[in-house]
Amino acid sequence: MSIQALSNIELFHQVSWLNASLKDYYVNNVYWVTENTLLIRLHHPSKPEKRLVIDRGKSIWVTESKLEEGTDTAPTQFRKRLLRGKITAIEQLGTERIVCISLVGSEAKKLISEFFGNGNIILVDEQDLILEALEYYEAKHRSIRKMLKYTLPPERGLDPLKVDEKSIRPILEYDEDFRKWLGRELALPKKFIDMIPKQLKVPPGTTGRQLEPNKLLELVKIIHGFFDNKELTPTLIVEGDDVVDFSIYKVEGEQQTKEVGDINQAIDAVYTKAVLERKNRTLLQPLRKEEDKLKNTIEQLLKEKEELDEDHRMLTDLAIKLRENIELYYRSQSLFEEKLKPAKLVVEGDVKRLALKSYIFSFDDSNPLKTSSQIFDTAKSLLQRIGKINSSITNLKKELERLEKRIELKKEVAIKGHKKSIEKEWFERYRWFYTSDGFLSIGGRDASSNEAIVKKHLGDDDIIFHAEFTGAPFFIIKDGRKATEIGLKEVATAAAAFSNLWKLGTALGEAYWVYKDQVSKQAPSGQYVAKGAFMITGKRNYIKNLPLELAVGVTKVKDHYAVICGPEEAIKKSTGHTILIVPGREDKNSTAKKIRAIMLEKMGSLEGVRDIPLEDYVRALPPGGCKIKLQ
């Protein structure tokens, strides 16, 4: 599907949506979906993960699809310069088809996407010096080269947002359709210019001179109105089940349409499909090459077979003619040779040969039948070769048929079966569960997440838990001051079980809890608090004799299913089925496979459960070996 690049007006509205939606998100990873399509995975401390797509020279949008699956990460330097960058603003440069994403915390300070011509994606530093670009080139008005200052291309017309009655007054002296003047003098796309006559209430084809001067103010308002978000009604244009285009306005006429919630949804529906088709072609390239090779081989064999069939026919015909005209040879050699045509009798001294195409046979005056037998034998050998070729063609056609089925299956998976990304809740990046009394508990997975949950998510009314053991995570119970003793004990159990006590295989553990004001990163003089560790002051409230047993279950979170692991009663309340685990010697992968198999048997009929990857089951388990406890 060939689609046009976003116009500057569509880009204006899309950038407004992107800036409102992606500000304060961090770059988590960067992928190369196709040779011209970059996907940036973004995360936020308390909002769902996002996938930003930049399709060079075409569009920029947030997609619901996992376009990065089956692809490689972006070129090392490009990725390196963007990682950990925090988006501070997304803006359109004037009304040009250029989008600038400003970043802090990364080497690149701006990601500039150009959507005119062939397009480009450029990274610059704080001084606007070019660090990386998808394409480097020299042009008349500017150069795109490393460590050169990035400069904008020449303006291609008046900025539509800055026009006023005075700047467009020359249109009244224009002798042709006034739309041509607008297209030449203003940076406005044709499809929007073509909407103006109806809004201005003048016939199409009206010349500039035919416009009334009092129409100029109305014309300016119409032009400015294209950039008014209040007028938007994002609409998909569909043909059957296929989305073929979109409009930022309601579409009139007989076209089949579907209104969507915002401009990004419309862009995602149209442009993601186009990217998937290009990605599909790239992924299918090895199979297509194999397909072409098979087709060429079959074609060559068919051509060879056709030639051999013709040779067999001619040789058989020659052998029969020779046998039928032996007596004629002794009466009239010239008539004999005439009968054998197109074969020729060649005489070299005392040696005679019978030639047909590239086949040459010795001709014995005393026994022409011997030559006839030789020709018959050669024809017979050709027939055997033809049989082998027929067998090869049959086998190759079967192989081609199997390959074509594989190609069709891959196409179907790539276009129709691609996975939608799941908007996970902020707490799903940590260990988490809801206590029996309904309070959310989150825990660290490592030093970084320990640091994050305390610094970003520990509230005044929360309670924090820890086990006095090396490698123990911090757990928080949100609004923990309101929790019951049961809830506190469950979170303490999790704090102990997810520590290295599990690796030691002990049956019981202990943990303590404190309030927020007892937790500090401030170390005593001469000491250092490592990443993920905190100083605890004041009274520690210990909960002892905690059984090191956990339950694993699958629960619904908004529109998807997630694997959770925690104290048995808490997990039972959140899930329909639970599997108990205790410390053991079986590695986590093997245990996770068994748990997944049981869950699929019990819950596999629920849409989405089968989509949970094995990795999610592994991530849910505590550190060290496990075993399933018989129930």
C-alpha cells in the first residue's frame, strides 16, 4: 500500500497530541523495524509503556502494535545516543514538516525528523551539531554531515499561521484560480486548499480578481482554522475490512468511514499497516529468493525437456526414415538424402556420417540398419533423460508448493496476526500483588528497582518492608497505615521469600516494617549507602516465623492477563487458580515451564492467557531454585 507523507497541517495536530502524551517519558530501547522505520520504546515511572514510530519521510505516531518483534535494535551509535533520554518537549518547527523531540539525560539532545522529500532522522547535541543521521548529503542550501550545525531548509512559502489580510492581498490581482496562488505562495497542502472554495462560499475555479476584498479576512480565518484542534474529527476511510486512508475531518459522500478517538489512532491504523507490509517483504526476502530459485530451476528444466522432446521426436523419425529407405540408398543416393532431411549425409574421404542438429552417427554403406539402431538407442536414452527431468520437475513443484504455503502463512502472521502491545500498569515493572485486604504491594527486583520504588513510589501513608539479609528487596504496601495485620504479614512474607533466604532453602524467615520518615539515603559520616540500599532509623517492627512458601497465579489487569507471585491467600483472592512453590533445586526455567503448562490447562480457554510468554512466568519466581508443592 503506497501512502502519502503527513501534511504540515496533519503533522501540527499530531505533534500536539504527541507532546501531551509523551512528555516526561524515557527512551528504553531503539529498534530498526525496516530500513526506514525507527521504533523507540518509551517508559514512564507511573504510566503505561509506549512505542513511538518514526517512518522516515512519512509519519510519526505511537503504535499499539509490537512492531519491534523479530527485528534488530537500531545501529549501535544511534541507539547509544538516545538511551535513557527523557522527553521534555515535542514540537513542530514552524509549520514545516519537521518535528523536533527535545531530550535531557541522553547524549543526543534533540531528535529531528524531517518529513519532506526522502525524509531524514537526525540527532544533534546541545549546540545543534549533528551527531548521527540516517542520510548524509550535500545540497545547495545546506549540508547534513557529522559535527556540522543543523540548519533548516529554505522556507517554501508563507507560514499559514502568520498570514494576515495584508500578506495575502496580492491574491486579488491574480488572474487564475485563486487556489493556485495559495498553493504557490503558502505552505499549504493541495487537499486542504481544495476545501477552501466551499468554506469561502465561492465556486471552484474562482480567480483571484473575482474574489471580493471583504473575503480576505474570512480566507485568513479559514487558513488559521486548519490549525484549530477543536475542529478535528479524525476519521478512517475503509474499503471492506481494509483501512485505506484517514482524514482529520469528517468525510462527506458515499465512502465507507469510521470515526476514531484521536488523530494518533487514525495515523496508527493507516501507517502501521504500511510498515507491517514493508517489514513483511523484508522478512520474506530469504523465502522469496528461494522461491525465485525454484521457479528458475523449474523453468530451465521445462525448457530442457521441451528441447529433448523435440530431439527425441526428430531422432525417432530419422531412424524410421532410414530403415524404410535403405533400398533407395542403393538406387539413388540423392533421393535417399532428400528423404532423410533435415538430417545430412556428410562424406569425408572414405568416412560417411549422418548428422542431425548436434547428433552425429557413423554411416556404414554395407549395413545402414546398424546406423538406424544407433539412432533408435540415442532416442531411447533421451526418453530416459526426459523421465528423470519429469520426476525432478514434479518434486520441485511440490517443494515450491510447500514454500508458497510457508510464505502465505508468514504473510498472514505478519499482517493479520501481529501482536498488539499491552499497556501495562506502572506497578507491573516491579514485583507486585494485592493483599487479602485489598492493598497494592510492590517490591524491587534488583538494586535499580529497589532504588526506584523507594524514591518514586514511597508515599507518606505507605509502609516499607525489608528482610535483614543480603540481597533482600524492599517491599511497599500502598496506604499501608490502613492495612490489617493480615495484609502486613503477607507483605512481610513476600519481603522474606524474595530475599536470598529462598536460595538457602530455609523453611521460615522474618522481615520488619517501618514508616517513610524512617528511611533515608543519608549515610553517617565516612560511610556510603550503595545503590538500592537505604538507611533505616528508629524502631523496626519485626514479623517472625514467616513460612517461605509462595503461590503463583494469573490475574486480569485491565485488558490483559499477568503472572503474579506472592503469599498464598493474597494470590488466591486475586486469581482463579494458584500453584504453590517452595525452595528447591529445580532451575527457574523448568519450574516456570511446568507452571505455565498447568495454567494453560486450567485457564487456556481465556483469551490472552496463551499469549503470556514463558519469560513472564520466570520473572515472577523468586531468586534461586524452586519446586512445585503438591496440594
